[in-house]
Amino acid sequence: MSSKKPTKNLGSSLKKLEEIVEWFDQQKEVDVEKGLEKVRQGVELIKYCRSRLAKVKNEFEEVKEELEKDEPVNEVDNNSSKESLL
């Protein structure tokens, strides 16, 4: 039994979207039913990709915030080092 849900992987989902676009490009005449199914698959893949990208963006923001919390301590250390060199 074949599942039509997108693979839960951003890379493979993007690849599948490319395959759908190529399929449409290769068709001289698109069967309405097949075309509609491809569009539905594409929409599900796009929804997944958007959701995953939003999560990744949030993860990057969290990492950035953690790094910025440590920055003031590092800046003081760097400034005192620079002052001693002057």
C-alpha cells in the first residue's frame, strides 16, 4: 500500500516538488484528474516545507539568542585584552 503523505524530510520533500513541476513541464496535455492529484500532492508538500522551515528558523533564533547571552562576557574579555595591547 502506497502512502501519498509527504516524506518527513525537507530535502526529499523539495525534490518531490521538483519532480511534480517536471512532470507538468513534460506533459503536452495534462489529464485533469492526474493534474489535480499532482497539485494536491504539491500543496501538501509545500505546507510541510513551510512548517519545517518555520521550525528550523525558530531553532536558529534560539541558538542565536543563546549565543548572544554569552556575548557580553566575551566582549568584556576581548576589550580588556585589546586595552592591554594598547
